[in-house]
Amino acid sequence: MGIPSSATLHDMFVRDRWNIRPARSDRQVQIQAILSSVTLSQLPDEYEWTIEGKVWLKYQTGTIYKLLKNHAQTVPWKGAIWNSGGVPRHSFHAWLVTLNRLPTRDRLLSWGLAVPATCLLCNQGDESRDHLFFSCTFSSELWIHHARRTETTPSTGWNDSLNHMQSLPGPPWRRKLQLIVWQAVIYSIWQERNARLHCNTAKTINTISSILDRTIRNKIHGFRDSNPIGASQMIQFWFATAPSSYPPNPPLPFLQSTD
């Protein structure tokens, strides 16, 4: 069309008209049709974003992200998985468990891999998501112990457990603690399963519980600045329900509720 590769629109717009050669193909006709709808002016150039028919003079990343993402229906378990104050890696892992995306042995077998089907924790049932959480005798004992510490009704079925976590009764601080403990137990079960598979090492339930106790105490202490009263209530409750088999360290001078 006789347009130099370095030309600008201003170079092609001479005396209020487009200075280009006549079109000789359908594609060139389309280009001419587009150009004919554009009129240049002497005003300074500026960016203009048209979003859903509305002109925006400023680009907003958050708005564009919401437009591009898939607006699926909100799932009922959203609050149980993506709870405020949870450990990020625990929440992400719980999300994978909920979607049944962990590489459990039943899924590996369905992919055609030659692996044993037996659960690595109890050596009794076939390993699957529903078996690990919490039909397995090993994981069930671990979960029941920690559920009782937070006054949570323990369930030996994954779906029942997930449904219960969506409607926990009681004050907000205790619901937050219950969700943190629940996700920490799920994460620890998968960690122990992988340790037995890849490292040929095994921990007892008491050892895992002791590690969980330190993890949860550290998480509660992390709430001291943002929610001192709630953190004080959680840590006192957690110490009060500690078993004698692995007593926690003596409580430090913590937080005093002044309300």
C-alpha cells in the first residue's frame, strides 16, 4: 500500500485525508475501512481504556483481573479452606485435598502407573483421598485427638468433616483455631505419608502431635499484634486442652485482656 515500515499515522494523514494507495486485496480493503473511521486531531495523545462499554482514563489491574478470571459460582467450602489467618501452605494443600488433586495411590493407578495400592500409614486399606482423610486408623487417631482439643466433633469421613468445618458454632476466635488445627492436621498427614514413601522414615502419632503443637502455638502468637484479645483467648484455650503426654512449655507472660 506504499506505507514505509517506519511511518506513523501522522505521516499517512495529509491535509485531513489518508494518503495511501488504492486497495488491491480484501485485506487492504479492511485496512482502508478501519482507517477511514479514524480522524486525527491536533490534541495531545492519551490512553483510553474501554471496559464493558465504559471509558476509563486510568488502567486498573484489579478490575481487569476480575474481568478476565472465570466467575464460577462460589463454592460452599470457601470459608473453610481460605479462612482468614490460616497458614497459606496449609490452606493451599486443603484446597488440593478438597478438589481431590493429590497424587494418591488410587489416582496413580488410574493413570496406569504400577504402584502398590495399600495405604502407607495403616497398611490396611487402599490409599485414596477419602481413606487418608480420615478413614485410615492412623490419620483418624491423629485427627480425633486434635479435634477434641478444639472441641470439634471429629468425623472419619472427608465429606462429613468438610461439611462440618463450613458451619462451626462458637465464638470467632475458636472457629479460627479449629480451622487452623484442621488444616494443620491434614497437612501433617500428607507430610508423614510422603516421608514414609520417599525417605523411608516414620514418626509416631505423639511425635507428629508434638510438632503440630509447636506449629499451632507459633501461629497463634502471630495474631498478637492484629488481634491481641483473640490471640490470648486462643492460646489459653490451647494450653488448657494440652495432654499430659507432651506437655507444652510454661506459658510466657502473654496478653492481658483489658476490656
